[in-house]
Amino acid sequence: MSSSSDFQQDRHSFSGSPQKWNDFELPGDTLYYRFTSDMSNTEWGYKFTVTAGHLGRFQTGFEILKQMLSEERVVPHLPLAKIWEWQVGVACRQTGHQRLKAIHLLLKIVQCSTQRDCDLTLLKPLWQLFTHMENNLCHDMTKPGILLPLHRALAELFFVTENRVTELGSLQEYLLALNTEDHLHRCTAQ
């Protein structure tokens, strides 16, 4: 298989049992293949599946969802509650740049949603991560004023979310839902 008719570019050759086959990607929109039998067996040949694009890849999903959330006429037709639930899970599971991108999408959803669209209490694991980062920042005075990209992204997400729930009149319920009972007791004691 190749991306060129002369089989010189992006060439992938396979022979033998199916276990020797691996998934691979070819650039472009055309696939060239050549099947040659050595006539040593009476099996029918090989079967392979071609899928366009990067189906299931994080970057593709991110770009599509980002574009959909940017279109005002599309947003009312999106199942924001489901997307929100899924995206919070993605932000909790991913790391590095993918986590930052997931948080970016959460921020876009908060900005274009109503209170009933998103269960904001699902943010609790991210809130715990954020408060942990805040506590570490307070204790580590060797790097004053320097925030990691994740810390900045979470700070922006929670700032915008808090403003949003304040506008909607449900700040108290939101803050109670994010914090643990132990944390609330410590705050009350302080």
C-alpha cells in the first residue's frame, strides 16, 4: 500500500499472518494497493479497512468541537449536557496539552450555556486539582508569581464559571457542591 501510484512514497508492505499487520496512516486522499499471491495456499486473501481522517483522535475531536461551539447558530442544537459531561471526564483523564485543550472547551461551553445545560458539580475533581495547586503555590515561595499553564487554565475556568453561576443566582449551591464537608468545616473553623 502506498500514497503514490509508483509505490515509492509512504509504502507499507505486509505478508503472512494477520498478526503481522499493523494500523498505519497515509497522507492525502488516495490509497494505492497491490495484492500479489504466491499461490502457495488456497485462502481467499486479505481484508483491510480504510478510514478517512483521524477518526477517534483527540486533536480531530477537539477541532470539530471547538468549531461547533464557536458557531452561535449551531450551539442551541448541541446536546450541551452530554458534551459537558464527556468533556469534564476527558479533562480529568488527560494530561499535558490535551488536558489544556479539554479545559479550553469546558470554558467555551460555560460561556455559551445556561445553568440547566451543564452539571457544574462535575467539576469537583478539577476543583480539587486546582485547590491543591493553589495550596502548593502558597507553600512554595521559591517561584513567586509564576503559574503553570494548567494552573492558569483552571484559574480562568473557575473564575468564569463562578461569574456565570453568580449571574444565574446559584453561587452558594455551586460552591457547596464543589467542596468536601471536611473542607467546609475547616473554612468555618478558620
